[in-house]
Amino acid sequence: MKYHIITFGCQMNWSDSERIAAVLEDAGCKKTLSMNEADLVVVNMCSVRQSAVDRIFGLAEKLKALKIEGKKIKTILTGCVLPIDKKTLSERFDLILDINDIPKLPKILKISTAKTPQKHYLKIKPEYASLFSASIPIMTGCNNFCSYCVVPYTRGREISRPAKDIICEAKNLVERGYKEIWLLGQNVNSYEDKKINFPRLLKQINDIPGKFWIRFTSSHPKDFSDELINAMKKCEKVTEYLNLSVQAGDNKVLKAMNRPYSIEDYKKIIKKVRKEIPDIALSTDIIVGFPGETKANFENSVKLFKGMKFDMGYILKYSPRKGSAAAKLKDNVSKEEKVRREKVLTDILRQTALENNKKYIGKEIDVLAEKDKSDNLWLAKTRTNKTVQFQSNKNMLGKFAKVKITGALPWGLEGKLYE
């Protein structure tokens, strides 16, 4: 049986797809890069945004067309699937499977060569997509119930993986030569396994012998402790990069979003982080046009962006998501105004990112090469998660290198490789 996996969503969805692939490979299936050649198509969806769900409907039509053409193909939908999505999509897929039930796939498909399924899908050893960078989910689910988000309704409440399983997976990766490990969770800094919280988990992974980088996402301001800041500072393998979602720059909007912190709280965290880790690069997530967000409320987001001088920001225009608490509110900010607000913040971000990047010019920094763009042009990441491009006629993929930064752009850097 040939299989093809289509993934939508965040790093957690991509990590889940690696485990789906592992189950199918273990059952004797073979991967194909085209759904036109597949006997089985697994769609790993994201329900967080309506636009992502709309893409599933479009994909379902393409799969339907293949069947009409006579292609014998089985289709399975999994991932973050809301009950309302299951209802509307049930006639468009042969099977809708909860992500926790992925180990049951061989039995469902009646593949006799499969081994005994694992008790929990996170115990499955992944079929890693990369040979040098890997993601390790340390937890799944969420307890925060932000009013715009449906993750608690798709993934359930927070469940932390046993620390020993995480450490074991990390050790195996390092022994196989992996250079970068991402720790994943909807809210990693609420991780807890008995007496091991997230800062202590970082320290244990940091103590694994070998040269590799540790990154993590996502973090919630309400759980961002001084202990975590101290661990980030002292663990030399934890990179100087932090994504800390703010979601709005106004306290009234934050309250409507059910985000239990104030802008003043957020600023205090950033001040502490920058004091203890001066080289930190900071990114954030923010939503514009949330129901009830006035122009005055938005101006507070503008002030925040100007004051924080973020290195990167993921700016989303609000769209109602059925199943979330915010969907009951009147979506009273026009599409045109949402576009305008997105542009305002993007323009500020472009300026602050460029200013921050110019500070790298002339510096010699370590990078991890990630991609060959062609014509001997390589793309790499710095410890601060900035993209650098440099020339080399050698195979640099998955290797650490040292480059001297020669130029700066808003969204990246240019460098020269030290041979």
C-alpha cells in the first residue's frame, strides 16, 4: 500500500504526521510524494482557523475527483478536528480518526504485517522528516481556553509526557547526529511530570553530551517564571530565541480573549528576559480586529510593537471560528480595517527587525545550514533563529558553520562562510 500524508497547521501537526508515517511504515506501507499515486491519503488537519478548515473542503473535492476518475483510494482525516468539523466532513472522507487513535491504523486498514499498537500515540517512534532537526512533543492539549481558540476542544486538556520518554528520545536523536531539537507543546512552560517542571526538563536535556541546540515553542506569559528565565540563561544549548505570544496590546481586548495577564505583566517578563539574556531575539503572535477592538485599543498594540522592538511577529487577522467562545461575539471590525491594522503592525515590525538585524553586521556567528537554495547558495539559522544566506560549494546541509555577517534585511541576514 502506498500512502501520502498531507499536513496543515503548526509544528505539533507536523510532528504528529511523523508518527503517522512511522505507524504506516511499520505496517509495511510505502511513502509516495504524490496523492495521485497513493492508495491511502491521510489528511492531518488544523481546526484553529476557519481558513485552514476551508482548505480541507477544497482538498476533499480533489480527492473526490480522483475517485470519480476510477482511482481506488482510501481517505482518512485526523489531527485537530472539532465535532462540528467531523459532522460536516464525514461524508467527504472514508474515515475520521482521532489523533490519539493513530496506533489503531493498521488494524483499521487490516494490514496483517503490523506490530502490536502502542498504548498512546506519543510513544510511537517517529519517522523523522529531517536528518538533523527534530521536534519532540513534550505535552499535548491545553487548559487555557482562550476565547478565540478551539485547541482545548480538539486536543483536550493538558497531558505531559513522562520526562524519561522525552530524555530518551532526545538522547537517541543526539546519538544519531541531530543538531537541533525543538520541544513542542501548546503551552510548554506549564509542563510538569511529578517533580520535573519545564525549567528542570530543559536542564536535563541540556546535560545530554554532544553539540546540539535546544529550542522550544509555544510559551504562555501567565506561566513564564523567573526559574525558566534562569534555566534559559544557564543552559548553554538553549538558544537565544523566544516566541512569547501577546495576542493583543490592550488590556480590555486581552480580557475579552481570556488571556489572564496584563500588558504591564508582559512588559515585565520581557524586561527580565532581556536583562538576563541580552542577546535574545524575541518574536510574538498577535491578532488584529478581534471583536470589540476599537481604534484606540489597536493603538495600544501599535505602541507595544514600537516599544518592544520585536525581531519577528506573526500577525493574524481575526476570523470567527465556530466552537470558540469568541464566535458568539459580533465580528464588528471590517475586513478592510483588519487589513489596514495588519499592515500598520507589519510596517513597524519590518523597521524594528531591520534595526535589530543591522546589529549583526561584522559579527562572526554560528549557524546551522538547513537548505540548499541552488547555485551554491545556502540558507541557515542562527542561534537567535534568524535566517542567513551564504555561498559555499561544499555540502553544508545539517552542519554547523561560522559565518561573518555582511548584510542585513528585515527578514534575514547575509554572510560569508569561514572556510
